[in-house]
Amino acid sequence: MSKTWTTSGPELHLVLATSGSRRDALESALRSAIRDGRLAAGSRLPSTRALAADLGVARGTVVEAYGQLRAEGYLGARRGAGTWVAALRVDVPRPSRPAAPATRGVRFDFHPGQPDLSAFPRAAWTAALRRGLRTAPDASLGYGDPRGRPELREQLALYLARVRGAVADPERVVVCCGFRHGLSLVCRALQARGAKRVAIEQPCAPPHGAAAAAAGVRLVPLAVDERGARTDLLRRLRVQAAVLGPAHQYPLGVVLQPDRRAAAVEWARASGGVVVEDDYDAELRYDRQPVGALQALAPEHVAYGGTASKTLVPGLRLGWLLLPSELLDPILAFRAVEDVHVPATDQIAFAELLRSGAYERHVRRMRARYRARRDRLVGMLRERAPAVRPLGAAAGLRVLLDLPAHGPSASELCEHAATRSLLLYPVAGRNAVLVGYGALPEHDAAAGLHALCDLLAESY
Amino acid sequence: MSKTWTTSGPELHLVLATSGSRRDALESALRSAIRDGRLAAGSRLPSTRALAADLGVARGTVVEAYGQLRAEGYLGARRGAGTWVAALRVDVPRPSRPAAPATRGVRFDFHPGQPDLSAFPRAAWTAALRRGLRTAPDASLGYGDPRGRPELREQLALYLARVRGAVADPERVVVCCGFRHGLSLVCRALQARGAKRVAIEQPCAPPHGAAAAAAGVRLVPLAVDERGARTDLLRRLRVQAAVLGPAHQYPLGVVLQPDRRAAAVEWARASGGVVVEDDYDAELRYDRQPVGALQALAPEHVAYGGTASKTLVPGLRLGWLLLPSELLDPILAFRAVEDVHVPATDQIAFAELLRSGAYERHVRRMRARYRARRDRLVGMLRERAPAVRPLGAAAGLRVLLDLPAHGPSASELCEHAATRSLLLYPVAGRNAVLVGYGALPEHDAAAGLHALCDLLAESY
């Protein structure tokens, strides 16, 4: 079955496989058209009704396919504004000369998921590597334990118990290449033992949806309100696992409230389900002690994941899992086949950074720095653009700004911002932008926040 | 359909899924029994005839399933000796105290794939990291180019062109987490564009078979004789890709002869097929200049893969691909979803090690060291155990020893060796052992080679 239609860009020729279900065929045709660029970011898709008629399939089939691809991050949608192709987070290959500016024409990049890269403690990291390598046995440089270096797992277990209140046993810690790699390992292990449906917060970080979907499970959107994910609905969704960000939901920034935490745990216990806890930035909490890890409530039902991408830098590609015992072996079996591990050098350096206390000192320093930026931003907003409502500012590197109806829309605001060399990030399905105040280099942070508030004050 | 049978270990209960083909069901039941340890390494499987009768399936079905699992490395077989469960290269989790000896009771581990870990240039690596970090821009520590750091790709392209005669463009270099990760990326990209059957050398490194199979392609064994892989047979095998080790086949150690190289390239050109070139240890060649990379003959048909695991250490998990242009985008699309990358720190350090010339100096030093060990071993064998025939000694870290029929078999020899604290590695399907002389630490190398030759002289 094949069909050509006209998007806002060029015409698209869509070929549906004749084997398998129509919904699968449609999803996979759309995915490859988006991946290989035939459907460019921003292209508007036909309405579900029109496409269903064109292809001769039930409208429900198209609705479900669009929903799945939204959950995977391929599509964006807003009520009344139709469905369009999302900007996939594929970093565009940059020219190979390091001299070329990384972000052409952008002075202030408010990337919502990036910390201040200029703050990476380069000297402390190198010193930790040198100290660690001084005593590391030769065997540490070979094909090692698939869970990661024992000294790092031990330090991580101590750290997670102390700082996140987790029930942490070094034997159940698995070092991985960032949170998303850990999420992929957990989802593949769940799929291998029969999981078919996994709940994922809606909205969520689109790459997480894509990573989970690549494991071969179906994503089931889970609504999020101002009290966190609707874990009270999990039972009804007939899912075998749920990916949650209890401490600081992305992108909304809400904290999962106590009754919702209890509901998640009860659901997992009653159904044998697994919660995947995304604890990506809990250390960076400003207004009070961070909420403890959900994992502590049900260590045998929560696969906990953390990362150094926010506290240090994403370029380290360093994350960790703390696993229910029954997931450990299946995950190690995957690792044995794929053989993808964090280099021994970085594991040795990070273990030494944790052991010496330098890591926690760094986190404290960064927390103070980001809190000052946040206070400044929230204060200026209150004074200069009181109609703009900041959300989720209690933690992390970013704030969500709900925009008033009386001014430019989120996408118009992003366009205005670009003309002033400001990069803002719209939120799918909501008239809001994400402002990553953490991403600015310290020497430019004040100027960046001022430029942003100037723009907002003029607009609303 | 379910069946219990008695292996040389405990009884095994095998449940076949009722959906899908019988062959798939049987393969997958055996794979999970082996993965989760119900079928232990060394267990003997029933004959194909007996199992077919027990399960009520055609004997051909069992023959094909056994063949596939042999190619994937789950099973071993020798003519007349039946089929058994192979020792999967799943590193056994070690206790978490670093003080515990890594290899209990083993004094000389002749691991065939491991270099001398004691030779890792720790100080030079740390110095390269410090120097590299001094000038690396902040942006290098963020979410970077999915191909890897530009300065590393540039250095790798220069190195591959100079040392391996490759046609190397930095834009087509992709930094990955070791060769196997690169192989997995290539196989998944091939599968995504329709490849169904991939030829793999028989015998080969079992983990490579498993990694390729995990990409969802069917493995087709390709025979290897004393002139290298039988690339003249590729056309007949109806495969879309072939994984070859032209410079130094693993484990046999043969070099692909010129007519076989030509046949591989002709096949790829004529059929649009892809050769995956495993160039894991070509720098360590002793008797003459290494044979140039096959990639240079057909850059648009060869996906070239290299690694620092043999020249430096496996614990760095550092490899690289040099790709045909049409494979670049699909592979970057996978990377965008899986988000698994080599840390910026190691990329920066390795780029600086290459730039400064320290890497090539290190390789030269190691080549001299390994050549001395090899000469010593081959000389002692000639004198003390002339019936033992060394193969594939012209390069690399290991030699294959074909054992004479008049003494202990390979598995008996390995057992004798173990009583003397020597760890030797049998070769599946051949009365031979692999001796990794490279793996010994320098201070123990002479003693290890002597202990080995004592054993061989007494045995044959």
C-alpha cells in the first residue's frame, strides 16, 4: 500500500509494508521518513481523519500511530494546532575544525538539559585520575566486571545511600554510559522477560521515549499534573513498567507527591511491575532537602538510574543503575553481548573523586551557583514580566515558563529570541518555553538572564 | 511444546514457543537456557537425531538451529565428538573487594585477546589528558557530535591513512566503544536497510557472532583455510554482508591472500554487499610490513573497524569505524537513539596521544616486546616440542598450537595446564589451543613461556 501526500514541505511518498498490523506499518513508515529526513522537522502531518481516508484504514489506527510517535518524540501536537514533525535531538554533525563556533549566531543558549560546561573541574578530574591510576591493579585495565569497577560501585553505593537515601548494595550497582543507556538496558531486560507495555510520563524527555521504544515495548502515555505523574492510573493502563521522574519531572519540574509515590509502589508490589526511577538532577535542589529516592520504598521493584551529566558534564557519559536483584542477570547478559562499558580510566577517576569528597564539594559549589541564577531569574520575572509564570524552579538547571495568552505564542517568542541571539526551547503541547539557566557559562550568566528578561518584559 | 532431557549436568526442561517457526523457537529456548545458566558451559547436547525425535521436529531443523548457535558462539562442536555448550565470554562478576585476586589459582593466564596490561602508559595517558584539556573548548564537554570529537577523528584519519593505507576522511570516522560496539552498529544499520544474511568466518571470535546475531541478521558460516576466508564462495552464499579479518584472522591467524582479497572486493562491488573489516591487531605485525587495509580497495563497500584494545588496553573501550558514506547516516540515527558514546575525556586524551606521536612510539615499543616473546616461544617449541605446530605467529598477541594426535587432547592439555596454574584456551572444532603470549606481564613472561614449554615437552 503506498500513498503520496503533500506536507508543508515537499510531497511525501509513504509506503506501508503489507505484512504485520497496519498500525505497525504506518508507524514504521513514518519513523523512517522522519529519520532519513524525507519528513523534515516542522512539517505538518495530515489530520488523522484525512490520512485514514487516504490510506483506507480506520481512523483509530492513525490516532494510535500518531500517539505512539508522539510518545517516542518523533511528533509534536497541540490541541487545535494539528500534528507536526518534531525536531529530533540528533545533534547535527558539526564541521571537523574545532575552530568553527559550535553554535553559530547564538550568544545565549538556554539548553534545558545542560549544566555550565565551563565549570567542569578539569584539574580535579585529572588529579583524581592520576591518583587513582597510581594504585589501580593492572587487571583493572582489562576486560572487567560487566557491572563496572568494584571501587566505583562501592563509592556509588555509599553515595546513593547517604545523599539519596537509597537502599544501595554495590553488588547491584551497574555503571553505564549515561542515564539513557541504563534506561535502554532496563527496558530490553523487561522486554526479554515478557513486558509489552511501558508507561511513560507525558510530556517527557523525547529521547527517553525513543530509547524505551527501541527496546521493543509499546509506550503508554501517563498523564502528569501539578502533583506529579498520575500513578493512581497505572493499574488501569495494564503496563508492566513505568518510567517516572519522582524528584523533578522533566520537563514540568513537578515533584511526585507522597500519595502518588505510595500509589506507584503499591501498583508495583501488587502487579509485579517495575518503576524505572529517573533521578537525573535530584542533587541540585534549592528550597529544601531533596525528596529521597523512591527506590528506598521498594528496592525489589524500582530500577533506579542516576547520572553525572548534570552535576559534572554530559561529555563524561557516566551513569549508574541500582537494580532489583532479578533484573541484574538479564542486564549483564545484554552487556556481555554488546560489550559497551564506561572506560576504566573514567571509572577510576570518578571513584577517586567520590572517595576524596571532591565530588560532593563540587556539587555543593554548583548548587550555590545555580541557585543564585535561579533566584535572580525568578526575581526579575516577578518584577518585569509578572504575567509569565515560572514552574518547576525548585530544582535542577531549568525553569518552565508558562506564557500568557495575550502576547506572542511560544514559537513566536522563540523566533524573536533567535533574532537577538537567544536560544529558547518550546515545550510540545503547551504554550510554554524551557529556559535552561544552568547552561550559560558563569561569566555570561547575568548578561544572559538580563537579555531574556528584556525580551519577556517587552513581549508580555 | 515442552521436553525434559538429561545433559551431562542436571536435567533440562525445554519449552518451545508455539508461535513462529520451530527453528526460531528451538534456537531461542536454547539461547535462554544457556544465558540463564540452566545449560552450563561444557554440558553435552543430545545428538540432532535424538533431539529431533524427542521434539517431533525434522532433523534438519535441529541441525540448522545448532549451526546458528555455533555461529553465535553459544555452542561448540567437533566432528565425532558431538555438540556442547560453549563457555560464553561473560566475565564472571568478581567480588567487590579490589584486594581479591582477579584470577584465583592462575599464575600464567595466556588469554588470547589481551595485551600486557602492565604496559599501559599510565603517566603518558594522564599527561595527554591534562594537555588536551588545557585547550579543549567547553563545548567539547557537552552533548557532542555523534561521530566523536573532531580532533580525534582528524588524528585517526591521518593515522589510518599513514599506518594502514586506508582511504580515510575524518567526516566518515565514527568513534565507538571498542570493535564489537562498532560491529553491532554496522550490523544494525545493514539490517535496517534490508540485509538478512551476513557471512561470518568459521571459526571466529564467538562474541562477534553473538553481537552480529543480536542485530537481527542470520549468520552464514564462511569457511577459512590456510589462505584465509573463502571469499570466493561469497556469491553463492546469498549474503548481503561479510565480516572478515583480512590482516590476521581470529583465531587461525591466517592472512587473506591477494586473490581472496580481490574476490571479496569483486563480490561486494557486483552485489552491492558490504565487507566489515575487523582490523583489530594489524599494527602488531612482526615479519614484514602489515598488509594494507582492505578498505583502501573499495572504500564505498568496506566498513572498517579498529580498536585500541590490543595496542593499549581493553579497559579503554575505545574503537573506531571508517564507513562507506551510505552507512554513516543510518549509524548516526542509531547513535542518536542509544546515546552511547566514548567519554570526551578519553577522546581528548587519545587525540593528544596520537597528535604528539606518543601513541606510535608506544606501539613500536610493544611490537618489539611481543616479537621477542614470540621468537622465544617459537624457538623453544622447535627445540623442545617439535610435534606441536604453531600457526598464525606472524602478528598479534597469540599463537595457535595444533596438537599432535599422539598425546593428550586439547581439553586434556588445558586440564593439565590448570594443575600447574597455567590457563590455556582450547579452540572449538580443532585439536588446538590458543596461547596468548601477549597477555603475560613483562616481568613474568619468560617464566610463563618456560612453564608452558615444559608442559608441552612432557606431553608430546
